[in-house]
Amino acid sequence: MKKKKLEITQKQEFQKFYKKYLNKTSDKMICIKTDMSQEICDIDDELKAIYHSRDTVCIWVFKTREDRNRFMDETSGMKKEEIL
């Protein structure tokens, strides 16, 4: 019962976030249900950069938010093959 309540709460939080922020700045949000390791979940989102291809998801983890933002700026517009 607790897990189902948690899933509903998470879904409601995503919906609230979407209505408040993404709806103004983005056309859509795509969610893919998966079992993510707790190690990844424990990392501050502002320290992660996520890229994907058709069969792989890569998660870069940075020491600081500034490092992550620099990486995002420097790789903006690059083809995935140049980053991965």
C-alpha cells in the first residue's frame, strides 16, 4: 500500500511541476518508467547531465553545479557522437 501511495504522490508532484514550469517553457515532458538505482537518485540533480542514444543512457556527475553548467554550455549544439 505504501509503494502505491508513493507512486501516486510522485505522479502528482510531476503534474504540479509540469503545470507550474514546463508548460510555460516546453512543449512536452517524456517519462520512461524504470527502476533507477538508489545511487543515482541520491545524487543532486543539479550535478547530473543526462544524454541518451537509442540504446544507452549516459549520466555525467560533476563536483559542482558550475562544472555541470560549463559542460552543458560547451556541449550545446554538439552531435551526440561527439559527446558520447
